[in-house]
Amino acid sequence: MQNFIYHNPTKIIFGTGTIGNIGSETVPFSQKVLYVYGKSSIKKNGVYDQTTASLEKAGVKRVEFGGVSANPLLSHTRQGIEIACRENVGAIVAVGGGSVIDEAKAIAAGAVAQNDVWEFYNRSGMTITNALPLLTVLTMSATGTEMNGNTVITNEETKQKLGVGSPFLYPKTSILDPTTLVSVPPDQTAYGAVDAVTHLLESYFTASDDFTPIQDRYVEGIVRTITEIAETMQKKPDDLTARSTFMWAATLAWNGLAPSGVGSWSTPNHLIGHSMSALYNTPHGASLSITLSGWMPWYAEQSEENKKRLNQLGLEVFNDTATIDRFRQWFHSIKSPTKLEDIGVDDAGLTRIAANIAENAPLWGIPEYSAGLCESILKRCR
Amino acid sequence: MQNFIYHNPTKIIFGTGTIGNIGSETVPFSQKVLYVYGKSSIKKNGVYDQTTASLEKAGVKRVEFGGVSANPLLSHTRQGIEIACRENVGAIVAVGGGSVIDEAKAIAAGAVAQNDVWEFYNRSGMTITNALPLLTVLTMSATGTEMNGNTVITNEETKQKLGVGSPFLYPKTSILDPTTLVSVPPDQTAYGAVDAVTHLLESYFTASDDFTPIQDRYVEGIVRTITEIAETMQKKPDDLTARSTFMWAATLAWNGLAPSGVGSWSTPNHLIGHSMSALYNTPHGASLSITLSGWMPWYAEQSEENKKRLNQLGLEVFNDTATIDRFRQWFHSIKSPTKLEDIGVDDAGLTRIAANIAENAPLWGIPEYSAGLCESILKRCR
């Protein structure tokens, strides 16, 4: 086990009927908030009505800022920062999925910064030193952003999708009501499950320490649970047992516990997937099932230790050492793509993605992912 | 999955060479602290020197308050409160194991309260509404108190060992340096391992929800790890790989994650063990291996569901459904007692313990543990 610091102060309020707490949770931070959301879904499923009623009952004024897109955009983020500053809000309430919360984090940091917000993302050397308090109501589980200090946004001008983390970006409170997931469609449900599984596997595969039984069992246990229940969520969308289990699983998948103590580690699958999303607007989870389907075979070829690790994962998750096949079968069963052609990427596109990955790899701390290496990995995704 | 709130704001600084951070971590809270510790062990193993040097370097004055005993006493706690008030300290630094930290929490709450501190423990209706900030340097892993809001102390007059929890009692920072565990003797090492395992099993066995795969895998994974490494810690006391793995395992065992979402649950094994400790001054972990050895057979007899749950636990932890036998074998292998006679309790003592348990059971929320039932369970511990 290696040295680490773990500090996750986010308060989680979990369960059916908990959305009405957003008002009273917000009051200690501010009486006026920027209310950030996405498209129309929260107006259809009742979450908009529940959250706004709760805020109003608690006497919290809101300035609405909707229109956050999947793979949230820098330009829209800058608009949000401008409104937050102009309206002098004291906190941010984000109501939505990972994209909404990630953009809300960017606005929270940007609204109190002197510099342009993108400088926090592009490794210019600028560090986040403060942020508006953020509270969230989660309506789609996948990214784990509701219980961490990370945010990822896309610069549509430079075609870069980059992330940053800061202790100032942990939400103060996140409300996780599994009934909000009932209206998540089957494809988004699948992508969320793949995203959460990939989060867990990044440190599992790349850790520098080779004796991490606690972290291994933690990862294997949550991956096993997600693979067991994902299809149920698609076939019975209103099965709250499955939805609530997944909701907590996805949060635990990326709240910092899995990699704590494993030494240095990296996120190559996210690096690769982000380039697919940045260039093809591929849904995040879809890009990851394609990436994992090619990255795992490449990883297995690198060493006997890697093969053993894959075997261990397969045994613990599927009771089967044919780990890669089992993951591909699982992706197929939930209809998440496993090949570049599934998202319309031809060989020219493959080369383009590889170049984009290689450009970003140094910013992600893994410069060894050169264009050549990435082409070789991506060819396994065909 | 059932509704829950999870909010654990303790900052964990984990690893070798981290003790020197205590000074800089303390500064934001106060320049004058009550420095709480136990007997002489921290002066022998160098932790006293390291912590005091770090505090001095950071300009933090300390008022020393030593002499905390295993199963910390109310009378000693009251002395600490008096000194904290008289010296007007702004924070508490606890350096030691679970007993030292638990008493430090009691002092932290008592020092800012108008009432006597025992009223927080004896279910008088008094609630903790504030406490001095607490920072800890852990030197013996077992109770998990370094990352939760719980404290247990013993009233030597009433022979009651009672606990209380409060959001105000979470340490601000806990420093976990596994090198401090190297000097923990084999018996205390065993008792710590048993305590951590028992923490995990309480909610596992008593949860009201019957579909909790995430929590099940979490518990099984950590129990498996502890049972795999405990003997190594005894045979190779300076094996830092084993010590560090156990140190984090014990913290995760009782930081609130295992029972989050499992519905209502209780701690019958701790209830029973606490009465043994209160009457016989039995080390906490020793009382728990005796209790579990008798409680699990009783539990198995109550229903087919219970038998299935024990089978599942055995399969995941030992790859064997002879769960109770395997736990007893494990207790033997690490020399933790499994029978009342091992701690000198005869049949009259058994009756006395049962009466004490029944007296406390309503305060623990499990009034069904009557004297008769407890005698019947304790007879299985013979």
C-alpha cells in the first residue's frame, strides 16, 4: 500500500423522496443560486417542479441557466460564469446528470476566478483556489461527479475534452433519488453502467503497487454488481432495487476510494474515449466500451502479470477467466458498442483519433500514449 | 437499498512518514491544544517525539493529558474536560489507539457543553451540539474511531460501557502511519483484527434489507483481506505491507460505508462484548471473538435465511461454507479467545454478564436481548 490523502467531505442524501431536501440544504450557503440544468428532461420527469418548489419553500431565489449539453461546452460554461457574476449568486444548484454537474463545477470555479476558466483545464499552471458552493440533485448516474472534485468540459474550438480536479469542487451536498433514474432510456442506462465500470478498472489495471487486496476486492465487488444488474435496469426501467443499487455503485466507483493507496495510476481508457467523444460526439460510455474492448487485449499482451490480473478480475466478477470475452458479451447484452465501426469511424478516422489522443496524452500524465501506440490499440477496436 | 445519509468529512493522511504533518494540520484550528495520550508506548516508539516536534515547529502550544486506559474511564474523561476548560485550549490532538481517540472525543464534546459529559452517553436525551476540533495520530488500528463520529467510554461507577455518535465528533484530520503499528504486540494485533471484522459483520448479519450486493461485497472483501493478513502481522511484526493493508482495512470497516443503505441494523456482538469488558476488563477484541463464536451458531439456528447468509459469507471469505468453524479456526490461529473460560468466566459470571447485557440492550436499541436470550447465547460461548 502506498501513501495517500483521502478527503471527501460531500454529504450524500440517498433514497426515494429525498429531492425535497434541496431547499434546506442550500439555505446555509446562500439565499440566491444559479440553477443549472440541461435540456427538457427534468421538466418532463417532475424533478424541475420538485427542486424549484423546495428552493422556493426555503426562500432561496434562483437564476435559471439551462441548456447544458452532453459533453458540456466551454462556450456555454462561459455564459454561465457571466450570468453567475452579473447576478451575484452565492451558490450553485445543479440538477441533472454528470454533464450538468461538471459544467456547474466549472462555473463555480470560474465565477470567483480572475482568469478565464479554460486555463484551469489546459494545464496552463493556473490552480483553482476557490469556488462557489455547489449542491447537486443527480438525475443520471454514471460519472461519479456528485461525490468528487473532478470536472471535464470540451473546448469546441480546440477540440479538446479535458478535466481538472480540486478540493474546492466537491459538492457540499448531493441528493441521489433513484426514482429520477426510472426515466433514463436504455442506451443512456448502458452508457452509465459502462462509465462506472471503466472508472473502477482504470486504477485496477494501472496501479503501480502490486499488493492492493482491499482496493481489488472493492473494485471487483462493485463491477460484479453493476454487470449483474445493468440488464435488469433496461428490461424493467422502474425496478427501483436495481436502479438504487446502480446509483450508489456509480457514486462509489469514482469517489476516490478505489485508487487510494494503489500508488501511481492513470486513466488511459478515459483518455482514448474522450478523444472519440471530442471528435465524433460519441456518448461518453459508448466510447468507453469501444475503448475497453480494444485496450484490454493490448494490455494482456504487455506482460504475464497483466494476464494474471485480467484472470483474477474475470474470476471475481464472472467466475470465468475469459475476462475480455465476458466483458464484450456484457457490452453486447446491454447494447453498448464494442467497435469503431459501430460509431462510424473508418481507418482515416482512427488515425485522426490516435493523433488527438497523442496530443492530449501529456496533459493526462501518460505521454507514452503516442500516436503510433494509440493506432495500434485502436486497431484492436475494429 | 434503503434511504441513508452518508457524510464523512474526516481527512485521512495515510502512509509512512506522515506523522510530521500533525503540526500544519492543527494550525488552522488552534494554536493551543490538549494533547491526549495513553500510557508510555508513544514515548517508547518515537511517536511522542515526532508529534510534539511537529506541533512545536508549527508554533502550536500543547497541554499534555496522558494516562488514558484501555476501555477509557468516565472519571479520567472528566479530568480531561476540566483541564481543557481551565487551559482554554482551542482543539484536541489525540495520539494513540481507539481508547485515546474515544476519550478525546468525549473531552471535545464535554469541554463545550453545559451538562456533564455522561449525559451524552446514557440516553438522558441530551444531544451533542458542538465540540472542540479534534485531530488524531493513530497508533493502533481496530476501532475505526479515526474516521467516524462515534465514541465509547466506561462509567466505572455504574459498570456501563456506552457509546454515542455525533456529526461533531468526526476528526478533522487523522494521520495513519503504518510504522506506528510495528510495535503493537501480537495479542493487541489479534484483538484489533477481530474488532474490525466484527464491525463489518454487525450490519452484514442484522440488516433489514435483503438485497445489498454492494455492501455485501464490500464487507466480504475487507473481512477476507483481514483474515488473510492477520497472522503475517503477528509473525512478522515489521511487515509494512501487511500492517498498512490492515490499517486501512480497519478504518474502512467502521467509517459508515458498510451499513449505508442496508436499512435498520444493530450491533448485538458489540453489546455482548461490551458487557464482558465492563465486568471483566476483557480487551475489546478478545470479548468479540468469544461473542462471535457463540452468537453465530445462535444466529444460524434462527432461520434458513440466516444459514444462507453465513454460507455466502464463508464462500466469499474462506471459499468454504463451514463459516463458523473457519472463523473459530482463524481466532485460534491468531490466539484470540473463543470461550468464556478463556477469560475466567464461570457459570455465575455468565449469568452476571447476561443481566448486564439485558440492562444495556434497550439503550442500544435492541431490547429483545433479554437476560434469558443472552444466557442462551452465552452458553454457546462455553
